[in-house]
Amino acid sequence: MCISWRMIDQLAMGACTLLDRAPYPEWPVPLRADHEFVDGTCGVGPDEVLPDEAAYERFADTIMALLADPERAAAVRRAAAAYFDRHATATTADAYAGRR
């Protein structure tokens, strides 16, 4: 399990990204639920067991709540863009990899 390689693009665009669940791996500066992304609490767990039907209903509720709260979505977008600027540019990624 990993964080989608497209997540960097989402952060760079300042997107309000809704993930099915919080990512397993942690980047050098971990992404935070309800800051840089929204956790849908519906994904496959570490045991690889599919969530129950109620989890999918909660996911739909999370989507609807996010659509009904434009300020929350805007806050996630701002935090995502700020995370990219501070931690995910080519310069900062090189520093984390020890190439700086």
C-alpha cells in the first residue's frame, strides 16, 4: 500500500483530495487528515479486509459534508498547497533524499 504518486500533483495544485483512508506510509513530514487531505475512513485496512457496507455509507456522508462546507474544502486546499511549497518541491525532496 502506498500514497498515490499523483498525490504530489494534487498537493501542487492545492486540491482538496478525499482519500478512501489515511495513507499507510509516512513521508518525511507526514500528511495530516483534515489538513492536507480528507480521510474517507472507508479503505482497505492493513489486514486487507474490505470495509463493511456502513463504511461506504460514511464515505458518502463525508463527500456530502465536504460539498456542504466550502470553507473546510478551501482550508484543505490551502494546507495542501502550503505542504507542497514547504515539503514537496524538487529542492525539498532532494534534501530529504540526502542529495542536497
